[in-house]
Amino acid sequence: MSSIENLDEKVQLELTQAQAVELERTLALARALASPGRVAILGYLAARPEESLTVADFAGYSQSYPLPSERDLRQLAECGLIQIDQWQAPGPGREPVPYRVSLKADYFKTMPQMIAALHKMTVQLRPAQVGPAQDERAKTLGRFLKDGKLVSFPSGLKRQVWVVEEVARQFQPGLRYTERQVDSILKEIYEYDHCTLRRYLVDLNFLKRAEGVYWREVGNLPPV
């Protein structure tokens, strides 16, 4: 188990090894996004998600920042946001540097997964209590879930996490489900678009999926 202290209240958070890895990934992501230049690089690549670009292709991509530096590209690659497709030595005997890069295939899933992981850790660090945040969550669930049915899918990632987390409670932890069984359960909850709901359950890490089998890990949801 790993632990981290809240500096204000000296509250200790116990993490499993998997949670500690998620936290480290999230911190690495936060560090990568702390630079406006790296955010600009991601924005340029996100507008061309199917392309592999050379460093020279970034010429003129931003009036505020020069061509991407080797350090920025390496940092974005290390935290899983981009991939370096080709290296090139700048000269004889010189160490190769990134030459061609592209957006990581699962880039658009990374942020929801990280936010979901932080959400679970935050609930563990600060147990559910009556307050503005809980009132907002309750209002969101009351608005979008009626008699166990999802009447519409909310906009905004925070509300989506709350709703999908509640839907995930319909699956028994540790029990394996086929995709047909998952669809059967979700159609009862959201007949309009159960496929989107299933995708969010996986993307937000509330359900795991491998070889057509789905399951909810024990202890992956905070207590009601």
C-alpha cells in the first residue's frame, strides 16, 4: 500500500498499488499540461489525429511558441499523450532526437480515465458528507435518473462521472458479464443509447473489459 498525507488535516490516504500508479500517471499528466507550449503541441496534433507529423511540420503552428523542443516531445510521450514514430540523429555521432510524432491512439480516453481515478481517490480521502458537492451530486442524479432509468445523458464530465458511477452499481463486483448481458442490463437503464453508456463505463474505468468479457472490480466504487 502507498500513502499520501493531506497537509492541512494530516489525513492519510491508503492506496493500492494500482491506485498509486494511476495517481503517478495523473501527476505526470498535470506536469505535462502545465506548459502552454506543450498544450499547443497537443492542440495541433488533436486537430490532425490520424496524421504523423515531422517536427518541421509544426512551423507556424503557434505565433507564441517556436518549434517543439525535444524535452517537450519526450515529456508528452512519457505520460502517454503522444507517440514518437521516428527518431533522427541531427548529425554524425549525435544522439537521435524525435523527428516524427503523432497523437496516441487512446488520447481522447486518457483525460476521462484520469479524472475518474482522481474522483475515486478524492472520495476515499474525504468520505461522503452532507455539503454543497454532495447536494450537487444528488441533484444531478435526481435530474437524470428517474426510477432507475436514465432519461438523458448529461453534458459536462463531472456530471457524467456521477451518473455513470451510479449505473455501474448495477453490476456485481467480481462477476463476469458477456457483452450481451451488459447490453441487456443497460437497455433497461438507457434504451435510447445503451452503447454510449457501455463505452463510458469502460472509458471511465468503472467496468473492465477483456476479450468480450466485462467485470467491475471489487472496491472500485465509493460507499453510498
